[in-house]
Amino acid sequence: MQIRTFALSAAIAQVATLVAADASAYWKSFTSQVDPKNITVPSIEQTASIDPAQECVYYNPETSLFTFKASEWPSIWEVATTNGMNETTEFLNLYNSIDWTKAPNITVRTLDGDGNLDTTGYDSTKDPDCWWSATTCTTPKISDVNEDISRCPEPETWGLTYDDGPNCSHNAFYDYLQEKKLKASMFYIGSNVVDWPYGAMRGVLDGHHIASHTWSHPQMTTKTNQEVLAEFYYTQKAIKLATGLTPRYWRPPYGDVDDRVRWIASQLGLTAVIWNLDTDDWSAGVTTTVEAVEQSYADFITMGTNGTFANSGNIVLTHEINNETMSLAVENLPKIISAYKQVIDVATCYNISYPYFEDFEWTNVLNGTKSNASGSATISGSDASASNVATPAAKVNASTSGAMSLIPNLVMASVFIAALLL
Ligand SMILES: [Zn+2]
């Protein structure tokens, strides 16, 4: 009897071990027709128009590169548990392999009537959940979760990041970054990746650092554990499908993350990348003026030479989204390059050798033989090190309520695309 009990316990222990191992290796079951070390992106139509309505021209990806069966994925631009995706065997296996009894007991947040996060009743002074939207907290209050990245450690460094891609018609912008030998961290939305897989392929081909920006761009703290897991999981799977790579980094839409969401991200090996400067570029001509965003850029450029970043650098929130945000980038990047010692992606500035789960070493990307992947995008700027006046903390200029108003455009585009796909 004793032996049997022991054998049974051992068997259970073994199963538990296997399950745990499966959870951490979830990405190994993903498939892709793309070799990230040998990408050829078919040429596609593009537009230089600033009219968002003309921005996207749908293309059918070559089936030798990308095969997408809509029935096997969440609905585009809807929470990732849609289309029965919370009940698939693969998702349930993943969900059940996680020990949810260890998850922090943190309430699921709600939105108010205007679609903004409701922080009523949250103790922002104590900030028990390290809820960024309430306090801009980036250092978790619990152990065993990955701490956020929010600035490049090197002085006088601009951490270059673009959110909300990929898109069908951003070739001109990617051409520009290539011409300037700039590498950025690109935070891709899963729904956009499956709509515009060539954009994601090009991101990898050009040597950009690709990371996750969730499946449907929700305020993640308002989603249940299951929904949060699905938003991460299907985005990982989509980026792998389009590029052959599975990211280790993600950016919370609107910066909305707390220790519950961090804990779930950590189960999938994901670390959040926030920012310490926000251009609010998405709002130009939407909820504010282009001039106001130009002023933010000007202020941040000045910080490159006035000692603000004498001890450590920044990470700046900017967007691909549309030609307005991309035009602002193209206009300001030369000035940024002049004002800062380095303009680099987050994987480079944080010295991350493997920003993906696959064997794809980052220094090889940066030092690769491709003509477009030469050097580390380190560009010498004016000498600002003379200033000893260090501002301890960068100006935190983060909006949490903002980008909502852009979403209808994206939703409209995706509805249009969905109609085409059907
Ligand atoms: Zn976003």
C-alpha cells in the first residue's frame, strides 16, 4: 500500500513536472513557414497619402509564406477569447498548466462611461498592485514576476519604439529608418500581424526588434485572467506565424499593467516595456493639435543636450499608426539623432542577446551581412556630457486615456479587411 501510494505520488509529481515544462515551452508548438534568418518579403502596393482612408490596400499573402485560417484564430480586433479560442485544446492545455492558485488576488478593473479606466477606490499612495495607470509604477510589489523596462540605461540615449504596427502601407517609413540605419523596437498588435504579415516580416528583415502589443489592444487590467492569457498567447502565435520568431517582450496598450497582468505575462516568459517619455503623437490632429505634438518632440530633443539624460537614457513612446505619426517621426528623427549620442532599439540598449525564444542572437542581427543591418545604429551627436546638471527623473508624460479615439479607425479598417477575408 505504501509503495503504491509512493508510486502514485511520484507519478503525479512527474505529471506536474511535465505540465510545468510544457507551460514554459508553449512556443515550441507554434508553426511558421518563415525562416527569420532568410526572409524575402514580396513587394506590395503602398501609398504615401496622409489620408487614413487610403492607407491600406489589402493583399493576399502568398500561401507559401503565410497561411491563415480565420476559424482557428480569435476574431480580428476582438478580445482573444472570441471565436471559441478559450475552448481550444491548445489553449486549455496552456491555461490548465498554470498554477492559478499562485496568481495575485487582484481585482479586474473596470472602465467608466467614457471608456477610461476607473481608479475609484484604488489606494494610489500605497499602490498595492503596482498599477501603472494609477501611479506609473514599474517595480512589481510581488516576487516572481518580471520587472518592467522603462528607460534605456545608457546616458544620452533615445530608446526608439513604435507601437500599433504592422500595416500594409508603411514601406516608405521602414525605408526611411533603413536609410538612416535606425533600428527600433516595434510593438506589433496580433490582429494587425495576421492582417498584414508582410509588414511583420519586413520588421524582422530590417533588423528591428519585434515585440508584442496584445491581440486586440485592450486595457489589459480590465480583462479576466483567461482573457489576458489569450491576448498574450494568440499574439505570440501570430508573430511566430508571420516571422518565425516568438517575442520575449511586450508593451501594455495605454501602459495599463498591474501585478496580476505582469504575473500572467511572466508565465509566458514576457517582460513589459513601458516608456518614460510620451510624445502623444497619436493625438496629433485627433484630440490635440499637430503643433502640440511638435512641441513635445522639441522638448524631448532639448533633453538630449541639456543634461536631463546625463546619467541614463529614455524610452520614447511613438506610433506607426498612420502617416501623421510617421511624418512627425521623419521630420524629427534627424534632430533626435543630432541631440542624442545613440538612437537605438530596446533590445540593443538593454543588451538583450535573445529578445526571442528562438535561437536568434541579437548581436548577429545588428552585425549581420545584410546591407540594411550594418552597425548598431549608434550615431554620434553633439557632446552633451559637459553638463553636470543631471535631472534625476525624466519627465513622465504618459497619457492613459488617449489612444482610444484612434481605435475606431483601426476597427473600421479591420472590419473592412474582415469583410474581404470572408
Ligand atoms: Zn498601442
